[in-house]
Amino acid sequence: MKVLFISLGCDKNLVDSEVMLGLLSRHGYEFTDDEEEAEAVVINTCCFISDAKEESVNTILDMAERRKNGQLQALLVTGCLAQRYSEEMQVEIPEVDAVLGTTAIDAIADALDEVLKGQQHNYIEDINKAPQGGRHRVVTTGGYYAYLKIAEGCDKHCTYCIIPKVRGDYRSVPMEQLLKEAKELAEGGVKELILVAQETTLYGKDIYGEKKLPELLKKLAETEEYGKILRSKGMLPCTDGTWMYFDLVPGEYEIRDGKADFTGRICVPQGILPENGGTFS
């Protein structure tokens, strides 16, 4: 059975896609980039902005036409759009065989198995289910670099943002799971990790009672797989207009105010920082 997997949206969504690819691969499914060869299609959707929603809907409609014509045996939809419109989707697009919410990606292989057996069952779980790291992934970024999702969701609940409704409240991935995942990625040839989350600097506050991003960076740098090649240097913007600078090398650990050019192997992309100015304390 050849599966065409279409991943839309952000790099955090891409991590979910790679996890699902890993699950399907271990279940014996093969993959293709050619929709003419595909016997089943999985679409991991986005709905963060109107353009992303439109792209997701159009992609589903395109594949639904192929499902309607009998060119596909299964059409599954996952991700943020699936979470947001899980009830409406199959009413409006009956060609969709199964819908999986953002916290139900571990069920992707079972869901596809059931569809191929003529059964339809949607998987929508608790939006605030604890995130899990350390799972096998099929890396799609070329092998040299990979994204490491360190947290899920957001606590801000801004009126203009859909993230808390489709991804839940802020939940950090336990550090030991992230280190396990980083080790597997390194063993697979990855040389650069890009840490991603809705709010990277808040990492650990929910499960450890304090922010743990510095400790996580230090432990990643000290792992045997990265120790000889890793140096991380970077700047993080603070909400008061200043910059937080970190410099990380094996055996050394320093965070201080200042400015520096980014040259690192572990990257923390710029994002929305805590209202206290973005410090790591």
C-alpha cells in the first residue's frame, strides 16, 4: 500500500507529520510523492491564517475528487483544520474517511488500517493531552538538520489566534524524552537541531515549576552524539527591546546580555517571549 503524505503549515506541524510517517513506516506502509501512484492519502492540515485554511481545504477537495473517482482507497485528514472542524468536515466532504485531531496522531496507522477494512472511526482526543517526545520519525528535511518540538500549545488565548483552540494550553515535552529524540536524530545523521514551540523560552515552567530552556540547551550540547560538533550561539529578542544572548559549547555554559551573530548548531527561532522581558530566570 503506497501512501501519499501531504504536510501543510508550520515546522511544528512538520514534526507531527514525521512522527506519523514513522508510525506508518513501522506498520509496513510505503510512501510515494506521485499522486498517480498513491493508493491512500494523508493530509496534515493547517488553519492558522485564512490563506493556510484555504490551502488545506483546496488540498482536501482535490484529493476528495480522487477518492470519489475510485483512484484512492483511503483519505485521512489530520492536523489543526481537522481538530477545529472535526464535526463539520465529513458532513461537508463525505469522501474523507477519517479525521484525526492534533493529539491523536499516534493513531494514524490504526486509523488507516480501519479505513482499508471498510470501517470509519474518527480520533479526537483531549486537546490538553500530555505531549510525547522520543518517538521514531522519518526526517524529511534532508538529513542534515531537523526540528525538535519542545512544547505544544499556548496559554496566551489572544483573541486573534486560533492556536489554543486547536493545540491546547502550553505543555512542555519532558526533557528526558527530548534528549532521547535528539540522540536518535543524531544517530541518523542530523547535525543541526532547530528547537521549536509556540513559546520556546517558557519551556519547562508547566512541569518543572521554572523555565528550563538553558538546562535543556546545556544537556543537548553535552550529549555524546553532539559534544564534538556542537556550538550554539544566538540572540533572543526580549519584549523590552533588549536582546538575550546565549553562548553554549561543550563543557561551558554562559548566558549574558549583549549582542552576537548567530552561528549555532542548536537554534531557538525568534518568537513571542514572556511578558517579564524574556529572561531565562
